[in-house]
Amino acid sequence: MNLASFYRDVPVAPCPLATLAYGFMEDLFEFLFNATGRINRAKYWRSLVIFGVAGLFAAVILFTAAGIAAPLFVAMLVVVLIPWLTWGFVIHTERLHDRDKSAWWLLVFYGLPALLGPVARIASFPGALGSTLYTILALAGFALSTWGFFEIGCLPGTGGSNSYGPDPFLRANQTSRLTRR
């Protein structure tokens, strides 16, 4: 008798712990790396706090790896930093989706201010004109960042369904009502 055919024919009951762990990991990866759908402000801020704490751990790992060896630092950069940055992109994208905006707005809220800073430093030549140009560009970058903060973190999402999915607040209320019954 072939051993492979013996094990193929033996009925195996699914392990509840393995099923639970698989479901948890699937939910975790969907939470971390799936940029579809919407999240409300509460889930956004909760995710941002977890993201910040994870960033501190990522920094410790990267600085430790940098102190040990350069090749290890490069490997840890790929293993730790890139998924962490992807997670941050996903959090902000889902929140923009709740505001019925695409992820391209991240370029306006983060990319453009990041670009205006160096341009302002380059444009700050001696004299009143250079000082004025520097101030205008720096204030423009600050205004875009402030607008992004309020747009993503403070303003409520669009009520009801939008082009990115159902209202996460209504979905959460329906789920809590079903669990109370």
C-alpha cells in the first residue's frame, strides 16, 4: 500500500485552532494591505496609533540592523520598512475612500508639500524677493498638509454608500445590532 494514498483516504477533522489562526491571518493581511473599501474616523485613528507604534518597532529593528551589518540593514529595509509604508498608504487610502476621494489625493496632501519644501529652500536667495518666495512656498506646503489633515482625519465620511463601498459606520451599527439579539 502506498503511504500517500493511505493518508489521502484517511478522514481528517479540521483543527479549530488552525482554522481560527488562518482566519485571523487572512483578516490581518486584508486589514494591512487591502486598499479597497472605506474606514471611518474612529478606525482610522485607531489604525494610525497602531501604525505609529509599529513604526517605532520598525525603527528599532532598522537601527539595530544598521548597527550590525549593511547587508542585514538592506534585508530589513525590504522586510520591515516597505510593508510598513504600504500599510500607511492603505490606511490613508481607505480613509480617502470614505470621503469619496481617490488615493491620488495623497499626492496633493503629502507629495506636493514634500516637494515644496526643497523648492522653497532652493528659491530662498538673498534679498526680499527670495525671502518672500520662500515664505509663500513654505506656507503653501503647510496649507496643503493642514488641508490633508482635516480632510483625512477630521471630516466625516460621506453618508450612505459611495463609489468605494457601503458606509462603514452604518455597517458597524448593523453588526452590533445583530450581535445584541
